[in-house]
Amino acid sequence: MSSWFEERRADKAADAVQRREDRAFESKLRREEAREAKKERREEKAQERRDKTARRQARTARREKTLTAGNVYRRGTLALVAASALASLPAQVMHFASISLMLLPLPFALEGAAWVMNAGVAYADERKLPTWVRWLLRAFAMGAAGYAAHINYAYGAETNASVAWGLAGVTVMGPLVFEIRQWVSTLSAAAVDPKKRAEEKAQAAHEKQRRRHHKTVAEIADRLVSAAPYGSLKFEDAWAQAWAIVHGTDKPGMTPRFHAYAVRSASALDAALEPAPLDEKTIRQRILDHLRRPAKASGRPVRYVLPTPPATALGVTKKPQVVTDLPPASTTSSEKPKKAGRRQPPPHRRTKGDSVPFHPIVTPLASDTARQHMAVNGHHH
């Protein structure tokens, strides 16, 4: 019996230990799950904050991009254009409707013509059409807007002069504002890339000047391009061919006259660079020409060139390198006999008192100098 009770107590103790372990494990598991859930909630909140910040930044970027000066100006201009059309149409509709219902589409046609012509001006600027096309479209647009303003003024004059001028002004204001917008846009596009526009202007000016200076070559080049299949001959190649046809050379810019000028210049340069002869006669003649009057001098520029050194030693040459301008001495004997020479005086002998004595200051210095030397005038001390 005792063994059975002991075994039961042991089983109960083991069960109690197992339950405690199970409860500890479950408690640990719940804590881990709660920790994971809390971590996930924190991550979700952080992601929501990041998403909210990203949406706010995107809205700010869109707002900044939308509310730029250019966008505000363009969209504001369109708003003013719409307000002008809405303000001018009712008076025109009432004016033409009072005359006849068949004239009811006329106000829309007038406003539509003005705006279509203004859009045509923008299209001409975009395509870089000739200037006269743009001004023609501007004239049509302002003509339609002016006629509509006249109708509104006449209708408003029946009520009040202020109303008449207000309707006429608002009718013309829309096309004018749109035209100013297009003008500003064109100037802005030109200012965005000034180097490219300056290069285009310089190229156009060069082409115009080249055609003005070389009309014959330009005409032949145009004929060569028109005679060739489309796109097969470039204009620069045609210009080179036309230049060779007209001037006989394949180097653009050179003509027979320029070639002759270049040959003369090259010949003059070769003659100037040719070394001058260094004989005695040439050197003497050039020196004399330089010393005389310019009218008698040589036409060539005077250049001083040192002669070539002699091959023999100095003092052994037979002829001098520089010839004097004095006439040579006569080698013939004179007819008159030479007189006897005068008697030469005897050599001078120094005597006492024939020279000025030294100054008292110099005398000690001279004595000291004499003592320092071993021999003076061949005498030893």
C-alpha cells in the first residue's frame, strides 16, 4: 500500500511540476506574442507616419510645381480670357437676337474667330513661320475683337456710357492679354537657350552674307540641289561644286586673282629671305647707298649682315675685309727731290728741378710704397 501511495504522490508532484512548466511556457508565449504585436503596431504607425510625410511632401512638390510664376501667369491669363469671353458674349447675343434670331450664332462666330486667330499666332511662333504670317493672324484676331467691341459699345450706350466703355474694354481685353502672353512665352523660350538662338542668328546672317557676296555661286548651287534627287545632294557639297565651276578651284574662298596675289607674295618673301652676297663690292655699295639720299638708294631694305669669318689666321690675310673710301696712294715717284730731313734733337735727360715736386701729403705715401717694393726702376734697396 505504501508503495502505491508513494507512486501517487510522485505522480501528483510530477503533474504539478508539468502544469507549472506549462503555465510558464504559456505565459512566456503570450508575452512574446504581445511583444511581437506591439512591435508590429509600432512599425505600422511608423509606416503610416512615413506615408503621411511622403503624401505631404508630394502635395507640397505638386503645389510648388503648380504655383510657379510661369504656371500662375499662363493659367491666370486663360482665366482672364474666359472671363472676357463670358462678359462680352451676353451683350452680343442680346444685340443680335433683338435684330433677328437667325443672327444668334454670329456672336459665337466673332469670339471664336478672335480666339482661333490668336491660337494661330501661337502655332506660327511654335513652327517659326515667317513674320508676315503672324502679323496677318494678329490683324484678323484684332479685327474680329474690334468688331465685337463695337457691337458691345453700341449696346451698352443705350444704358450708360460707363457700361458701353466697360463692355468694349472687356471684349478687347481678352485677345490683348492672350497676345501679351504669347509674346512673353516667345521671349522666355528665346532666353532659355541663348547660345542656341545666338548660333542660329549667326548662321542665318552668315548665309545671307555669303549669298550677297557670291550671287553667281549661290545660283549655281541652288540649281545643282534642285537638279539632284531629293536629299541626295547637300547644299554645302553643291556649294563646293559651284565654286569649282565658277572659279576653277576646289578650295572655297580662293579665286584666280587671290592665287596670283599669293604667288606674288610668296615670290617676294623668297626674294627677301635670300641671303645677300658678302663680297667687298656689295658691302661697300650698300653702305654708300644707305649714307646717300633715299632717292639714290636701292629699293631693297637695308640689312646689316656680318661677313663670314676668314679661313686664315688674323694678320695673314692678303686683302682687308673692309675697303676704305680714300683713294689709293700714288706709287709713282715725285718729280721734285726730297729735302734733307731736319736734325733730330738729342734725347731729353732729366735734371734736378725739371719736374714739379710732389705735394707734402703725397711724399710719405710714395716713400712707403718704395720701401714695400723690392726694386724700383731697376735699383735694389
